Amino acid sequence: MEKFSNEYFRKLANDLKFDLSNEEIEELKKDFVEVEKQVELFETIDTEGVEPMVYPFEAPTAFLREDVVADVLDQKEALENAPDVRMGHVHVPKVVK
């Protein structure tokens, strides 16, 4: 049994509200196999003795600026162009199951 079946991709596409042709499914299956090979390649790398990193930089990130509050809109101004406002929030239709 193949790992990624046509039904898997059809269900995934349906859940995300779009359709896939058979050709698109075959392309996705090939892409997923390639990604899987790349992940397997990463798993072969010897990381023994490598200290885990939280940040990808060794030096402190001094180049990041401090947040400065400027030009703040109040709630009324922020919502005045929204087409549908309910209880002080922008209301949008549900797009995902």
C-alpha cells in the first residue's frame, strides 16, 4: 500500500476547499516522496554532542529594535471600514471546516 493515496490528497483538498485533478495528485505524490527522502537524509546526520539551540544566532540579536508605540488607532477608527462588525470585532465567514 502506498503511503500517500489518491484518497488522502482528495480528502485533504476537500478539507481545504479546493479540488485536485488526477494529474495534480500524481505531482503531489512525487513531491511528497522527494520531501520524505530529504527528511530521511536529515535523520542520517550525526548530531551526537551538538548542543541544541533555541536561537539560530550565537551572538545576542542586538540588531532587533525595541517596539515603539506610534500612530495608534482606537477601536472605532480601526473598525470603521470593516463590512461586518459584531461586538467590537470584525466578523468574517468561516472558511475551514
